[in-house]
Amino acid sequence: YLAYYAVIQQLVRSSILITVFWTMFNLATTTHNLLVTLLSFLGIQLEESLVNIVSAFLRFFIAAIALAMIVSEWGYDINGFIAGLSLGGLAISLAAKDALANVFGSILIIMDKPFMVGDWISANGVEGTVEKISLRSTSVRTFPQALVYVPNSLLSNTPITNYTKRAKRRIEFNLGVTYTTTPEQMQKCVHSIRNFLTDHDGLYNEDMTVTFDSFGASSLNIFVICYTKTTDYLEFLRLKEEINFALLNIMSEYGVSAAFPSTSVYFETPLTTNSVPSTKNP
């Protein structure tokens, strides 16, 4: 009877351990929000992706401790188990070093925050909108609507351009006008363009450039640089269109024409009709 009683005691204690650790395992999931609530109480704010990673590691830790305590409860030496677990962990680490590199890469990305879900980025030859950050990879929706999965280990070791974080967008172009434009027309045209851009509510006044820049091969070039206050792409395109129409009106007002690539050929000796070979039969 003592043997049966000891077995029953071990079963009861094991059941209690399983119940306690199973409860802790469930509470560590993100669906219960216990981890988020606890961190918020401590004044720590984490991104949703980082909470998922922390939750996964915490559940693994709880499961490992539960297994070790239950094995110890049944009289097995857990020292060998822990040693075997360490060796097994080392073997798994060596075999899955790329996967672990991606996991640590995701942690670095979320901690450093070079981008967030919804940002427009360009990295490692991929440009698009970030849709998801997981343990292994980051999902980027390209503009042709293809979904690209970029390993986090690559993203954590490559330059990342985040277009969403821009405070303003740059407009830069050369406006070429014909060589028939007079100096007076050029001065009035440049002055009017500068005044229009300076007074525009959608542009910043600082770092603006409007100048007669150079004598091109087939045009007189007016160099224009300005910065928009909006970073939204559609609004940016609408603003560029508004500026282009305004430039057309200014050029039309002063009788200035846009130039196009052309080549002029000059003959040292004027061509005469006699110099053209006859096509008639003698």
C-alpha cells in the first residue's frame, strides 16, 4: 500500500505542477494581454511584434522549467537532463544559426525601430510598404503588389531608407527655354517663378533655389529646387502638377518658349542649286 500511496502522491503533485505551469503558459500568451498589462504598469511600452517575441520566449522558458520539475518529481536526476538539454540546445543552435540570426535581427529591428508596419521603405533591393514583422522575416508589399519576405538578418545589417519618416519632399528640375529668349524676358520669368514658389502655401521658403543656371547645348536652363510640406505621394503629385501649370502660364505671359533637344548645322560654303547633282539622263 505504501508503494501505491507514493505513486498517488506523485501523480497528485505532478497534476498540480501541470495545472500551475499550464495556467502560467496560457497567461503568457498575447491573447490574455497579461504581459502587456504588466509592462505597461512598469512604464514599459513595447511594439506588438516585440510582445509576440517576448511571449514566445517566456512560454518556452515556462515549458522547460515545468518539464524539469515534473521529471525531478518522479525521482529522475535532472542534472543529466539539464546537461543533455544544454548539449541539445547547442546542437540546435549550430544547426539553426541562420534562423536564430533572423530572430535576433527581428529583435534589433523592433528595438531600434528603423521602420514600423505601414512604412514605405527601401532596403536590400526591395522597395514597398511593410505589412508584417515576424520572428524570421519582414513582409514588404512592393508597388507592383508582389509580397516579398526579407530575412531579418539581412535587414539588420543593411542600409534602410524609410521614406515615410521624411518631413518634406524635394522637387528638383531644369526648365529649358529657347535661345531666342531675351535677357529681359529671362529676368522677368525667373523673378515670377521665384515669387510664385515663395508665396505658395504648400512649399517651404527655406532652401529654395530658382536661378538662371547655365547655357545648355540647345537651351537656356533655369534650375529650380523646392521642398513640399506634404509627404503624401498623391498630394505631392497634385502639387507638382499645380506648379507645372503655373510655370506654363508664367512662360506664356512673357512670351518664353520651352526648348527641346535640337542640332543646328552650318555650311561654310552656301549650297546652290548647281552643286546638286542632276538626276536627269543626258
